[in-house]
Amino acid sequence: RKEVEQDPGPFNVPEGATVAFNCTYSNSASQSFFWYRQDCRKEPKLLMSVYSSGNEDGRFTAQLNRASQYISLLIRDSKLSDSATYLCVVNGNYGQNFVFGPGTRLSVLP
Amino acid sequence: SAVISQKPSRDICQRGTSLTIQCQVDSQVTMMFWYRQQPGQSLTLIATANQGSEATYESGFVIDKFPISRPNLTFSTLTVSNMSPEDSSIYLCSVGPGGRAFFGQGTRLTVV
């Protein structure tokens, strides 16, 4: 079983749609959780951290369920500029390195 | 946060040769991480580089193939040795101050 698994995608949605991504992780000792965004031919960039209480940043909402070892990302009112690959990231063995999920590709269509 | 300058941004190399990738961080960090991202894939950790000690390699990666230097707390290099077409990939360095990962711009390597 991979350490971090995500919806295989791709997701093709119209502008204005709401889309949800799911992620599961296998290491119950993981402490930190993130969603990163990676545009084509670019390095990953932090979208948002994920907290146990859930957190929201504008159109983006992240949820964490430690009991189920499950993380989610909800994007509301999707924009063309949201098209990217979304990576679920969990901290790894050393507490500072990170384990990346395979990513879910999103295409927002006009 | 951290700003990382990585170079070269891309290169096309002949098989059998070696390429050294450099990463410079704008602040001192304990650990630097090197990742590989093969086409259409996610990031795979190659090794963790600590200043003053040998790098720690992940399963499937060895020092002879990917030697790493870490001469100080702001700089590291990764060498891809004796390259073959299978080494064609994006290589990324990363640091994790404050518990968040920051990346260099990546090096897109093509081996012909």
C-alpha cells in the first residue's frame, strides 16, 4: 500500500463547479498535512495546510480526519486558473521531509 | 518561508556523463531534501542531506549514482552520475523550515 493515496483523476469540471479531492495516508504517526498545487512544468507550491479542526481559505476548504487517516480538499466556484495537479502531502520519517501523493489533475473548462 | 535558487533549470546530457545540480537557500536549514519527479509521476525522495555528515538515501537510490554534497547550512549539490535515458526526469531540492516544504524551481534533465 502506498503511503499516500489520492483520487486518480483527472477531474474535468466546468467553471463555477464545486470539486472535492480525497486523500488517505497510511502512517498513523503523521503529524502535518498539506495540499500543494503543481502547475505544468513548475515546482509544487503550498496551497494550504490542513488542521484537525478543518480550515478554509477563500474558495478552498481542507478537512482532516485522523481516525480515518483521511484528508480532503474542496474547491468551490472553480476558476480556469484552478487547473493544476493537486498533491496531498504528509510529513515523513524525519519530521521534516514530506511524502507526496500521486496527485490529482484538475482541468476547469470554460 | 525560504527562497531556493536551483540551477541549472534544464539540461540535455549525453548518456554516460554526469550532471551536478546546485541549490542555494536564503537561510540556514538543518536538512535539505532531493526529490525526483519522473514524467507524469509524483515526487519521490532521493535522499536527505545534512551538513557535516553523509546523506541518507531512500530505498532504490545509492550514493554512487547520486552523490550529494552539503558543505554548509545554505547549500547542497546533487550529482546524477553515469546517466542513462532512464534518468531523464525533473530533480527538485527542498527545505522544510517551519514544517512546510519549499522547493527550488527544479532541474529538467533529458539524457540522450
